[in-house]
Amino acid sequence: MHGFSLKCFGVGDGTASADRNHSSYFYRLRGVSLLIDCGEPVSRSFKASGLNYDTIDRIFLSHLHSDHVGGLFMLMQSFWLEPRKKELSIHLPKDAIEPLTKMLHAAYLFPEVLPFTLRFEPHLPETPVACGEAKVTPYRTTHLDVLRKNFQAKYPGDYNAYCFLIESGKRRIAHSADIGAPQDLEPLLQQPVDLLVCELAHFTPEDLFTYLRDKKIGHILFTHLSRANWQRLPEVEKLTRQMLPGFKYTFPHDQDVVEI
């Protein structure tokens, strides 16, 4: 790998799917490997890749919807049984740490049985995390704002979700995870980016393409398409050509690899 690669372990949306795994993206850049989100079946996808279980340096979880964390517990069991040796930091929303820790304990994945040191580190919005020669900066999105408004009084919590800016050398990668509106991408796209990995499930293609058409983006991966958009993919691709002429873009499938 020279400089940068992304392997899409899962590009599906939140609905059950026979032909798409759920959200999980494996970045390799300049000596560091990062996994963003752990939608199921990430443990199977990782095993099938043939990669060593010590390869992943850090995991970043954008939020706690099941299609982004549902594969985490089996991945941790895989790290236990293979076994993984290198310490691991998982970066995630602050109020996710306690429930995920309890779930790991309920699954008998106690710190004493894991052959590596596991750390949970809360996202600090707009504060970069150093990852070797790279850095990852989380930015809060509006993805869970409606849930917060409707349910926070009954089910207290921060209801935070995050997108990420990944920087390595002169490379800049924007990763949307789930966002509430295209405008959530603004802090990621204030400067040109080499790659934008952007979901297309929570707003119309027309709204997203209108927002993106004046941005400076080397390559766009449209992922996490809603079931409706996935089923009419040729129409969405035609609309993309019409509204984003001159842009380089891809609609990836599971296991696709992008290299820059």
C-alpha cells in the first residue's frame, strides 16, 4: 500500500439487506490502520481479508445505531480468540462508554480475559486525535437531533453523532458516517479534500448533489445508500452525472478497495 487505501467492509444502510453488509470502513495510511464503525458482520469481513488481528491501530465509532456498532462484540471476541496482542483504543461518544463496557462484561469479555489492553476514549469535538503520522478530528452532526428532541426527557443521554476528518501528510479525507443534512459536512469541506466518503440515506440525492457541486473534492464515494436509492441505483447514477459533471465518484460495493 502506497500512502493510502480504504477497504469497504460494509456499505449498507440501516435496513436488513441480502447483498450489503452494514457500515464498516478500514483505512490504511502511512503506517497506521483505522477502522471506522463496526456494523455486522465486520468480524467475518476482517477474517476473510487475511489481515493480522494486530493490524487495526484504533477504532472510531460515530454513534450507537446498531448498523454502526452491531458487529463490535463479535469483533472483540475475535480479538480475544485469535488472539490480538497489541493494545487498542476505541474512540466513541462519551455516553456510549458505560453501556458498551457493561455489554462486553455481559458477554464475558472481561479485561482479565482479553490478551490486550482495551481503552475507551471519548470523542472531543473538533479536537484531533494523533494516530501515528495521521490525525482524526471528530465533528458533531445533527443525525440524532430529532431523537434527542423526542426522547431525551424519557431516555437521558447526549445523543451525539460524529463525522470525521482524517489527515495524513498532505492527504485530507472526509468521512460523513451518518449525518442529518448535507450541511453537516461543512467543517470537513472548508478546504479541498482528496476523498469524501458520504452517506446517501437521510436526505435526497438532489439535496446532497446541490450542496456538493461547488466543493473541491478529488473523489467521492457514495455509500450507505437507502434501500430505495440502492434499488434504483442506475437512476441515481444518471442524476449524479447530470448534477455533478466533472466530479470523480464511485458507488462502492462491499469489499471494494480505493487507493490514492
